[in-house]
Amino acid sequence: MQASHNSRETGRDAMRALMLEKDAAGAFRASVQSLDPSALPPGDVRVAIEYSTLNYKDGLAITQKAPVVRSWPMVAGIDGAGTVLHSEHPAFKPGDRVVHNGWGLGETRWGCLAEQASLQGDGLVKLPSAISTRQAMAIGTAGYTAMLCVMALEDHGLKPAAGDVLVTGASGGVGSVAVALLARGGYRVVAATGKAHEADYLQALGAAQVIDRAELAAPGKPLQKERWAAVVDAVGSHTLVNALAQTRYGGAVAACGLAQGGDLPGSVMPFILRGVSLLGVDSVMAPLDRRQLAWQRLARDLDPQSLERMVTEVDLDGAVAAAQRLMDGQVRGRVVVKVGP
Ligand code: NDP
């Protein structure tokens, strides 16, 4: 991947930010506003944000579809990548290129859909030199979570020779990156999608086969024909239960999402009769060493051309409309938000 450098000089001028607000009557508003950077919360690293992104959780927050925001007003954006302006943290100095994912940003702490962010150095990751700030946000929490899922399956012992790996929610952010990573790692990837018209896109990312997500979406038998050596599931609910019921003896399912639902309406049969493992994957509070490893692996294992295929780019003013499209299921892959100049 190619590095890009785009730093700004000072943190003094007014900055633009996507603010989420509720008025006294509880009416919600999402709008781009100009702020004095002195309004930013305390933090030991000040970052000039060059790119941010829209993850599923950003979509929920910006459209107020779910109670993601815990404190008002809030600057949106759970992810950001940019250049350090000022640091009181020993690990960072001005000019360092950094990426931030999660840790409550955009939920309890002002986020990165803004020209500057005040962050905690203990949660920041230095970008590997091979990844530009734009590529970092093309990956974002969605892609970094896909990497955590692949790492969880590898830690379980998964190897390409074990057989087919299913990816659900395949045309979404987590799914697209998981397909690309697994295919490049030599796995035979089966992509489950509700968007038949995205079959070419998924095959270009490396899927060997594309199936209709309807095959997995309805209630099924507790044990079904053994199809998958492993699964990356971004969907939850009946899809996750059917994926477990179709996983081969000793296989594993990495569960990270709930696009279909947060319920788990299944049975213990795959666990107790086939030794199947259900591996939970969380990105928000993942420890720093795990994050650093995930970003190193992304730099090494994610094909930049595949990543670019996933990207739609908008600017800060286009972020609210793009968040609505994401929630309406009209977005393929990843949305990058250009924040800086
Ligand atoms: P996207 O919106 O980009 O993708 C979600 C995909 O899920 C869609 O593109 C669609 O794929 C599929 N989908 C949507 N609705 C349904 C449905 N009703 N039934 C079955 N499939 C559906 O979101 P992300 O990829 O960014 O995130 C995916 C999930 O992972 C979300 O639930 C998110 O909250 C979660 N997540 C969790 C993280 C963690 O730390 N555990 C971190 C990041 C995300 P298709 O059209 O191809 O079927």
C-alpha cells in the first residue's frame, strides 16, 4: 500500500465537525458545524483528522436509529486517521500518522468526523508505513473487525486445507474485507449476500462461490449438512444459528455482528455433538496489542486493489446522506469520509 502525508500546521483555527444534538424537547439533529478547537475534550494527543469513515454503528448514530450516543452534544465518528498535531503522550510526536478505532468515540467521547480530535494516546495505533490515512479509513472498524475475526479463527487452528469458509453479510464492510483477507490467505470463500447483483464484486474480491443469504435467514434444523470449516458472521440471529448448524465437526464461527438481529434462536447441538466453537469478536474494547497486531496483519495481508474496489468516498457535508444510504442497505463495501483539506 502507498503512504500519503497530509498534515496541517496548527490546531488554532475553527474546525468543522459533524455534530449530533438533541434540543430541550428531545428533537434530534445531525449537522456540520464550525467549532473552536478549544471546545474539544481533554486528551493527551491532538490529531488533525484527514479521513474518517461510516461504519454500521456510525450509521445508527447519525440517523438516530439506535441509542449509540450516550452524551450530548456529540461529535460523530467512531474511527479516524490523521497526523498528530500535539502530544503529551510519550509514544507519539507531531507528524506521526495514527489510526483510532472505537474506545467509545462517537458514543461517550467526541469522535473523528471532525477536522481535529482530542484522543487518548493509550488507545491510538501508529499506522504501518504501508497504509495511507485514506486506506486506513477504507478499512476502518469494519475491516479491522474482519481482521480480528480471521485472527480468532486462525488462533482456533484454521488452515486453508480445512475446507470452505462462509462469510455472511458479504457485501457489507466487515464482509467485504473478510472475503478479501480470507481469499488472499488461500481459503476457499463462500460469500452469502442478499444482493445477487453484487456477485461480480464479491468474486473480484476473491469469493469462489456466492450464495443467497435467504438460504440462511429462516429458522432451520439444529444440525444440518456439514458445509463450513469456519464462518465469519456479521449478521447474527437465524443466520448465525444456521451457520453453526452447518459447521463441520471441530470447526469455528467468529461472530461479530447483528445486521439481521441480536438474538441467537438456536440449540446447543452443534457445540455438544460436533465440538463447534462460537468465538465472540469485539473491536471496541480490544486490547492495544491485539489492535496493533491486527493493523500489522492488514498492512501485510490486504490487497490494496481489493480494498479500493470497496470504497465510496464522500466529504463531511455528504456524510449524513451517506449514513442514511448505509442504513437503507444501499451501500456496498466501505464509505470513506474525506475530512481534511
Ligand atoms: P454494513 O451495513 O456495511 O454491512 C452489513 C451487511 O449485512 C449488509 O451489507 C448486508 O449484506 C447484510 N445484511 C443487512 N441486513 C441484513 C438482514 N436483515 N439479514 C441478513 N443480512 C443482512 O455493516 P458492517 O459490515 O460495518 O457491520 C456488520 C455488522 O457487524 C453490524 O451488525 C455491526 O454492528 C457489526 N460490527 C461489530 C463490530 C464488533 O466490534 N463486534 C465492529 C464492526 C461492526 P448483504 O447485502 O451482502 O447480504
